[in-house]
Amino acid sequence: GHAELKEMVKKKFGVVLQRPVNIVLLKGIWWVEAKSWPRLTLILQSLGAIPLGMEALFADPPDVFIDSMGYAFTYPFAKYLAGCKVITYTHYPTVSTDMLQAVASRKTAHNNSSRIAKSAVLSFLKSTYYRVFAVLYGAMGRCADVVMVNSSWTQNHIAHIWKLPAAEVHCVFPPCDCTHLRQLKAVKELRIISVAQFRPEKDHKLQLHAFAALLQQLPPDVAKDVRLDLVGGVRDDADRQRVADLRTLAVQLGVQESVNFHVDAPYDELKRLLSISVAGIHTMWNEHFGIGIVEYMASGCIPIAHRSGGPLMDIVREGESGMGMLAETEEEFAKCMQDVILMPKPAREAMAHRARERSLKFTEEVFAEHVLSCTAQCLA
């Protein structure tokens, strides 16, 4: 019911629902679950969104169809069959030019196995599959009346794949609970926090390897007080196994006494950890935006993020007047963490203050203004 939903949203996200929300539970969610399609996952998941979308449209016919899940293949049905205005807020393109390039260059990644990367024939077939899918994906995307994306990185890829003028793809940074986080009392300890779901692309293994290297580089009397807190949610058994594997890796690296896992931690616990952490680490390659990085900044944690995607293009600024650091390799992440830990306290506090000031660019109020501006004509 609404009361349970309201309480869950408040506890998990710190958001208070102002009006009743009509929840329609969809039975066909299995259509879009990756486990339903072990092969040709990309196209079959996308096609699976069609019957799921139709179920939603018939269950509670709307005037405006808003998609923030990336189910682009539902757009023509919502627009031409149900007569809806279609508004999309895309967090991450289903297929991107980076994915096409990774396959073409035969680069191993979480979505391109080494077996395929090592084979010229398989790489050619997968590259062709991606390119055909990209054409279909673009055709579906162009059915939207309003296209919003969450970062400059996503904006560039969506404009290219959907073949839309850049002016028609609106970059609206996602809302961050900066107000509450900026009010946290910054009683900092030598703790580094990582906030990310336990998914393969978040690359927690890199964090553990870099942290182990950090402890080797620090003076022993400093290293004994440094801690790494891994905070994240798990979706299924695969994620739970991933956490178990990470715990094993921590033991193998000899850092288990200095690493804490916080799985599905409530929002209040997340805020507590942010308030006492001196830095926040984020290692995903080509993160579309990186709202967790903004939360670091608003909490007075110095962000250490991957030098790619949204963190590079929109969030973190380096240099003397910067408010964070960027890295790519294990050695670079270890060096950045070392720099923060050993930085004189006044310099560290000054950088944290600049980070908090920059977080104001990504507030809930700014998000609301941008969304209303982008959708005003469509909803008039």
C-alpha cells in the first residue's frame, strides 16, 4: 500500500512522498530480466520490454508515458498505439559507440568475454549484431517527444546513436540529496568509502587491489588506522556471490581487517559513514554520471573517481583549485588515496569545502527546474 511505500522510500532514499502514488505491479517483469535471456541478451531484453510495456499501458492507461529504465522499444507502442506523450530520461544507452569500439578493437570487458575478444570471426559477428541493434535502438528512441539524459557523456552517445541534433537531447543532471548531506558534521577519520551496487562493472576488485597497494605504501603507524568501507546493494544471487568473492579477495590480499562490507545498508547508516570518511572512491570505467561521487562531495569527502565518462566530463575538477582526483590504474588510485591520507589537514579541509560547493550544481532543486523546463511545452 501507499503507507508502506512511503515509509520504504523515506527510509531508503530520504524522500518524502507528498501525494498518494498508484502502484501497478507488473507480472511480466521476467521479460526484461537478463537471466531470462542467457544468449542475445541485448536484443531479447529490449524486445521483452514490449510486452511488459503493453501490460503497463493496458493496466493503467496514462496520458504521459515516462521511461527512466531504458526501455526504448516501448516508445512507438506508447506513442502510436496508446496515444501518449513519451518522455524519456536515459541514464545509460543500451548500446554505445564505446561498446562498438571495444568489440571492434577486440578488447576484453565485463560485456565482451575474452573468448570473443580473442576470435576475429566472433568479434566480427558481435560487432555486426551491435550495429544492427544500434539502428533499431535509434529508430525506437526517435519516437520520444522529449529526450533527457543524465550527463554529457550520455548526451553525446544518445545524440549519435539516435541520430538526433544535440539541442534535442537535454542534459539534466540527476538529483542528489545535497541539502541533507551538506548538513552532516564533518568529523573525519582516515576512512575511504565506496558507494556502489555490487555489480561487475563497478570494479570493486580494482578498489581492493589499490587499497592493498596503499597500505603497503603508507607508514605502518598511519596504515593501521586506515579503513575502506564498501557500501552497496545486491540484486540477486549473482551479486551475493560477488560479495563473497570480494571478501575472499580481501583475505588473499591480507587487508580483511581493514575492509568493511555494508550490504544493503539503510540510508541513515550510509549518511553516518559518509560523515566520517575523508575520501570516496569510484572505479567504474565510463560511468554515465556518478551520483555517488556527488554524494561524496556534498558530504565533505574528497572524490577519487575513474578518469572517464561523467566523472571526467561533468563532476570532478582537478588541479590546485580542484575538488577531487581522477585515476585509471591500480597504481594511480593507490597514489590518489595516499595523497589524500597524507595531505596536511588544512589543505584537505579546503579541498573538501570546494567539493561541497561544487555539489550545489547537482541539487534536487536544480534537477526539478531543468525537468520542468524541458517538459513544459510537451505537457502544456
